[in-house]
Amino acid sequence: MRERLQRFMMGRYGADQLSKLYLGVAVVCMVVSLFTRWNVFYLMGLLLLIYVYYRMFSRNIPKMYAQNQKFLNLRYRAVAKWNNKKKERAQRQIYRFYTCPGCKQRVRVPRGKGRIQITCPKCRMEFVKKS
């Protein structure tokens, strides 16, 4: 049986991160439909489940790969943005953050130094702010 399944899946796309996300959303929709008795969630979950199987059994590997790469890029950018905001929140007690009026670069300066002249490391524009 295992060999038959391997032969069947040969040349097909299979599961990837995007399919796993869709599968998780489909399961959540179906569980929500059990508790709310709203058929909309059940239908959404069922359609997502069908689409997951379509993606897994698809022979159009480049198209499915491109969709997964686009999803992974979006996820990476969101996680990187979240981590940068998290680092900035952790440093707020020691540093002040300003935006350069010229190039919109974020500039970090130490707190408690009074009025200081800040030079942007990117465009070399100088501006005065209170730290």
C-alpha cells in the first residue's frame, strides 16, 4: 500500500507550508461551525480542504512552488517586522527613536542627553531633537 501511494504521488506537488496553513484554517473553520451551528464556516472549511487537496495532488509544480514562495516571503517580512518592533520596545527605556525628516530612516539616540544634534547615518542630514 505504501508503495502504491508513493507511485501515485510521484510527479505531484505534495504538502508545503501554505497547504499546512490552509489545512489548519479549514480545521478551525469546521470546529467553529460545530459550536456555532453556522453553515458558512462549515462551507468555508470544506472549500479550503478541497483546495488543499487540489494543491497537494497538482502536477503544476512551478505554479504551486511560486505560490508557496510568495507566502513564505510575506511571512518572513511580517516576522522580521514584528521582531524589530519587539527589539525597539525592549530598548525604549535606554534609547529614544526618531525618524529622519529627509529619508525616513529610524535613528536611535541615548535618553537623557538634553537637546542634541542628530546626524542621519543614511543621508547625513542633521536635525536637532530633545533626547
